[in-house]
Amino acid sequence: MTIRSQLNLIRRRVLIITLLTWVVFAVGSFLITVHRWFIVVSLLAFIGLILETIFLMFGIRCPKCKAALGHTLSYPPQGLSISDKIKFCPFCGVSLDSEIEIEKSFST
Ligand SMILES: [Zn+2]
């Protein structure tokens, strides 16, 4: 697995969760007129959106240098994938298309 594919996997999962949270927020906001408890649903969804945005900015990190790549990866993407124009980590220079070194939990 390459660094790019791992970052794409994380980014896609968070973006899909964010989309679902937006739907919950929107539906909850419309249903406030039906029952007041939907205010709680909308507030929880809004807090979730804030947390997901913070994670997208600071939680996605380079596996080599652990620097936050949120701003770099927010460059206009190709669908839900990271743009092919981003080739390297801007902090340590590792290629995003290089293989991730898998740490073994036990030594032989
Ligand atoms: Zn790096």
C-alpha cells in the first residue's frame, strides 16, 4: 500500500462521514418544527461537522514525519482522491507514491 492510497482511504472515509453528517444536520434542521428534540440532533450533527473539519485539517498526517497534511491535501481533489499533482510531503519530501513501511508488532 502506498502513502497516497492510505491517505486517500482515510480522506474518503472522513468525507463520506461528513456528507452523512450534513444530511443529518439538514434533516434535523427541517424537522425542528415537528418536534423540539430535533434541535439536539442538529446541534450534535453540527458539532460533528466541526470535529470532522478539524480532523481533516490536523488529523491526516504524513506516515513518515507525522506532519499535518490537511491544508496540502485540500488542494482541489479529483473526486474524493488526493490530486495527482501532489507528489511529495512538503515537510519531509517523501514521495506519496512510495510504499508504506509496515511496522511489525513482533520481531523475529
Ligand atoms: Zn512527511
